[in-house]
Amino acid sequence: MAQKTYAGVAIDVNEEGYFTNPAQWTKEIAAAIAKEEGLELTEKHYQVLEYLRNRHNGGEQLTIRGINKSGVVDVKDFYQLFPGAPLKKSTKIAGIPKPTSCV
Amino acid sequence: MSDNKNPVKKVSIICAKGTIEDVYAALVMGNGAVMEGIEANLFFTFFGLEAIMKKRMDNLHTGVVGNPAMRLPGGMRMPTLLGVIPGVEAMVSAMMKKEMDKLDVPPVSEFIELFVAGGGSLYACKLAADMFKIRKEDLSEHVKGIITVGEFYEKAGGEGSHIIFT
């Protein structure tokens, strides 16, 4: 299994850089991954990350529609917070697996 | 994510049919593109225009006649004659929508909002709109314009761009 060091901690990741053990995640690690993706995390980012982690830990599938209805962020802001590929990028920073949904 | 040297940068998707499955195929492809950071245009023409008409977009049906892949619950082919019974098409369409909702696939109007919020663009075909006597005010406010095929090709250009006819 591959490992990557963020904020001085060695993290187990898969070949695409996603956490294989979400329990290893911390806010500092998130900031380090975000930096690698060219993002500076704000309070709003952390709220979204927390929402994504809660959903994932609850065994729910992440979809763009679910995020729009989350009450945490609407889709427009979500795209602005994590520009490019928002769901892929945010889940990577949140330390959870890459979403498998097509919607 | 891949080491592809020529990634897809822009897709322009044409939807010419107004059944649930044709419209959703276009919307899933388009929304999937913006979610990947790919620029996306959706161009609706002929019966596909139903998908962007305010009053019709959430009432699309799926064709039950002349569709050999249509199955009854349990897997048996649906006899064509069954499809002509009044109400069968509506029932099948309602079932399709229910199954999609379970997978968190939104209704057309909401899907369009998500697509546009992600930076996608919607266009209607001028020729088809003229033919069906459809005016701008009949269309969703998210539709950027009623454009000609020439304008469509102008918008579809650029490096790494692709045109998809669903």
C-alpha cells in the first residue's frame, strides 16, 4: 500500500491519493492536502469537509444533489470552494474514498 | 487523474429526443462533465426541446411501444400491445422516475439547476424552436439562447473539445 506524508504524518493512500483509512484524517492533514491542490482552506471548507465525512461515515453515497440539499453549501458555492472537479477534490481533502456515483 | 496527454476539455452534447432516457443520458453526461471540471454545452433540438420547456421538463415519459428492451418487473419482455393501453406509458414512466430518485438522480428541472450551477450552458436549436413554435419564454430561464447550428459549432470549438450526439 502506498503512503504519503502530510503535515509530518504518514498516511495510507491508494494509487490516486485517496485515504484508505479515513480515521487517519486531521484538520492539519486536510490543510496540507489542500495546499497540494492549490487551495487555502477556510472555515466554510471545513464545514463542507465535515459534512462529507459525516455522510461517508454514515454509509451514505455522496452525490452532487445531496450536497445541494445539505444545508451546508449550495452547488454553486461548492464549485467555487473546490474548483475544477469539486466532488473528487473535496473527498480527497476530506480523507474519504473517491465517490462512485455518476450523479 | 490519468496520464492521458490529450484530456477532454470541453464537451458539446446534442439531445434530439424527449424521452426520459434520452434526456437523462444527455444530462448525466453534461453534469458529469462539469463535475470533472470539463466545460459543457447542452444543445437541445427537435423533441429534445421538451427537456428545457418550463411546463414539460418534469413530465417526460419513456416510450413503451417499439422498445424491445422494455421489460416487465420480473424480466419478461413487455408485449408491444400492452404499451398501447391507456395509462401504461404513464405508469412505466412513473416507475422509471421512482427508481432514479432512489439513486439520487434529480428531476429534470433540478438536474438542470445543478448543471448550470456547475458552470454548464444550455442552448435551444433555432430551427426546431421555429418549427414547434416555441418561444424563449416557454423555455427554462437557464437556457442561454436559441441558436443556429452555425453558432453551436462556434461554441463547440477549441482544443480538447468533443461533440456528442446522444
